[in-house]
Amino acid sequence: MKKFKDWKSYYAFILLLCGFLIITGCSGGDGGGGTWKKPEPIDAVSSTKPVDGETGVPVGNKLTVTFSEEMDPATINTTTFTLKEGTTAVSGTVAYSGVTAVFTPTSDLKASTKYTATITTGAKNLAGNPLANDYVWSFTTGATKDTTAPLVSSTDPSNLETGIALNRSVAATFDEEMDPLTITTTTFTLDQGGVAVAGAVSYAGLVATFNPTSDLTALTTYTATITTGAKDLGGNALAANKVWTFTTGTTADTTAPTVTSTDPVDTAAGVIVSKNVKATFSEAMDPLTITKATFTLDQGGVAVAGAVSYAGLVATFNPTSDLTAGTTYTATITTGAKDLAGNALAAKKVWTFTTVAALPLGPAAVDLGTAADFAILAKSGITTTGVTLITGDIGVSPIDSTAMTGFGEAMDASGQFSTSPLVVGKLYASDYGVPTPAKMTAAISDLHTAYLDAAGRTTPDGVDLYAGLLETRTFPPGLYKYNTGISIAAAGTVTLNGGPNDVWIFQIAGDITVNPGAGVALTGGAVAENVFWQAGGLTGVTFDTTSTFKGIIMAAKGIEFRNGATLVNGRALAETNVTLIGNTITEP
């Protein structure tokens, strides 16, 4: 051992030795004598509920944040997950389960009030890496609480399905966001002949997944159950237990899933800057693998900030802010995305699109999501008499196919859709073969979201203009609010004048009445797919004989087309039913 002639020499040696250890990385900071590395910031928030900018949020709801990876539960607390009204903190509790954090306010939030939620950089993953930046989003409450019981809108496997792969997980899709703390192995079970199957339960988006610990037994019937212990974010329980059965086949699933379609399509041009980017898969996916780590959007190699969600067969990337006009973007889904059997995408899916060259006038367009796949979409039925001609797909859900009457439909060999001599397209219903139930659940959910979006828009360009009598009037692009209903007099015409990327939203608290021979004219290059008519009246929307209408109709109640009425370049999307009598309907 070296000897020192005085304490100063010893102290100097110690300082030199410490400096050497730090420089050479031998301080043992990693617990194994290796190089110490500073924790790298992460971008791990995948989605939130409410989403950023959402309006009409029920006052009694909880808030959730879904991460793209597991977080350190000790770092998810009331210090790192906060809620404020202005600068005033909202009292509440925070819990963490799976990959989701839940903020439960101590009491109901105030009605019609804006709140701001934050996840701070104090939140860390299991490796100790913090968020790169505080994640901040805001929402505005509505006037009431949510008192509607949630539903299991579809299951995978479906009830009584046979030939199920032995290595499959079991999934259930809800019709609304659930409290993840109530989706557990107590409320979601799988059994065979009354004997419980061991497994783990996870929840992300609208999908709960039961993952058996080991492969299931061949040629065996299993029973899955979700109990009334499962609750939505408003605390409403399932009205009744959801029970379904399925029978296994003899082999495991080894087939890689694929991306069957994207929105926008590859190389699309003129995409609106408010567009959400979507990908539809060939089969049900594991929602825990559909995150910002596996679904990305970038511009020139620079990542676009946004949230990722998954419902039905559709993954959605929702940019935090509008995209840049006249710009090309690249979307990618990596092989980290897996199906319910654990099979990864065979190869990553990459596609590009370009936004419009100039910003459109008027409000941001309403994103219809997968509801845009339909010319007519209804929850409780579609009925036709007379010689009707529909160009585009039609569908009903959660009501089954018996609620589509007058079409003389013929089932396709696949069992996934039917056809009709009255429809240039396909007919879909909630009771058709997989994957149609999930497709219909997603479409109805997207319709409801789009309706609430249109109804919740603020800062209108006009309120109750012309007392709701629109004939002979011309409207530039904009948001127009009506506290009652609107009508177009017999043989009258309302004109919408603007460019091909401009947007019109008519926010109507009452009904829409289009009298005989009346209609809508689009001038200046305006297109029907950018015109949105949201009707909240108790009667609904009525198109009288020989009237001609254009645009996207979203009605809280029914939509009635009387004899000879036409919808040229439009969609009839109803929260209840659509009735037709010898009409022509053509989607944009």
C-alpha cells in the first residue's frame, strides 16, 4: 500500500482516484461494475380519455392515460398525474393497472368547464427512464353525468364459433371506454366445464383481453364471462353478465396478420390537415401491441406527436395538432404489432400521403372514421319499399340483420356480408360472420364520436341565421348553429359556395325538414364530403318527395326519405333508423 507523508497528499490521491473512476466509468453505478448511463427520456403516452380537445365530457367520469409500455407504478401518483381547473388543482386519487393510469376526482367535475390534465416527467418506465416532456391535454365537460350502462359490443372468438386456434387469446370489445381497474381476472374469466382456466387479463382502448397461461385443449368447448363488476369511466356497470362459448380446433394459429387497408391510402394527395391516420388489420390484434412504438407518423424523418388507439380491427393515429399544408407524411406500422395468437406482422407496413396545398376555409372537417365506409349506417334498422338504388355499403348495429328489410338480400359464401339488387355495394350486420361484428362496432362507435364532435363545436360563424329558413340563402364555409330546427321550403334551394377543401358544419338542435322539390346546391368547387348536417331533434330528418340533398347527415333520431327523394353525394348516418321509399342514395 502506498504511504503518504501528510494528510494533504492522501487527500489529493483520493481526489485523483475518484476522478479516474468517473472518467473510466468504473463507479459501478449500474450495480455490476459497468458503465453508468444517464436514463434516456421516453415518449410513452399512447392515448388519453378524454382525448385532447374533447367536449361534452360527462361530469362524473374518471380520466385515463394509456402508456405504450409498462411504467413504474411508484412514479404514477397524484404528483405526476394532475388535473386543474385553470390554475386550481382538482382533488382526486390516482391508480395504475397494466399500462393505464386512472385519475378519479374526489367529487363530480363542474358542468361546462374546461379542465387541463398533466402527466409530468416524474413518471418513469420500469428502467427508470422519465417522460421526455410533460404530457398536457385539455377537455371541456358537458352538463350531465353518464348513466348509460356499457355493453360488450363484440367478442373474439364470437359466440359458438368453432375451430379456434389453441394459442389464441380471448378478447371482448366494449361500446365505450371502461375503467381498467375493473377489468381483471375476477371480472373476465374463462372456464372449461366449470374449471377455471389460468391466465392474465389486460385492457387497452375499448378491448379487454384474456391471455391463457398455456395453450388451450384441442376440440374442447370453453366459456368466457365478463361480469357486472366491469364498469365504465362513469361508474356504470354492465347491465348483465356477458357469457359466450367457443370450441377449439386442433392446431395453433401461425398465420401473420396483415394491414388490409389504410386511410389515407398510399400516395393519397389533398388530405385534410386535421386528418387522423388509420390502418385496418386482417384480424383482431393484441391491443397492447398497438402503441406509439409500433404505429408512427413522421415528416422528413421527424416524428409527429400524437396518440394511438385501437378498436375493432382499426388502429388510429391522432396527431396532437393539425398537419402542415402541402406536406408529405410517412406512416409506419412495425412488426411489433401482433395478433391475439402472438403472430407479428410479416413485414412492416409503410405508406405516404400529402396534405392539401392550402389550408381550407371553415372549421376542421368532422372525422367520420370507419363510419365513412357506409352510404347508410343505422343502429336500429334500415327499411326500404319501392325501387330504391343505393350506391355504397349499408350496415346496421347493434341490431341484427333482421332489421334490414325490403332488400331481398343474399348471403355471401364468406358469411361476412350480403348483397342486394337494390345496393351497388355490400350489406353488413352485427350478426354476420367474423370480422364483420368488430367492423360494425367500430363504425357505430365512430359515428357516435363524429356526432358528438359536430354537436360540440364552439365559436359558430352564425347563430339561428334566417330563423332556420334556409331557402334562397347562400352560405360561405363555416360553422352554423341553430337552437331549433331548419327547413328548406318547397322548390327552394340553399347554396353552399366555396372551394374543394372548404368545410361547412350545420349544428342543429332540432329537426331538418326538406320540403318537396327543395334541395342543396354546391358551387365554387365545394364537395359534399365536406358538408356536415348534425341534427339533434326528437323527430329526426325528413326528405319529402322529389327533394334533392347533398352532404353527410348525422341524426340523433331517424332519417326518412319519402317517395322520389334523392341523396346525391351524401351519407345517411342515424343513431336510430333509416326509412326509404323508392329513393336514390349515392355516397361521395
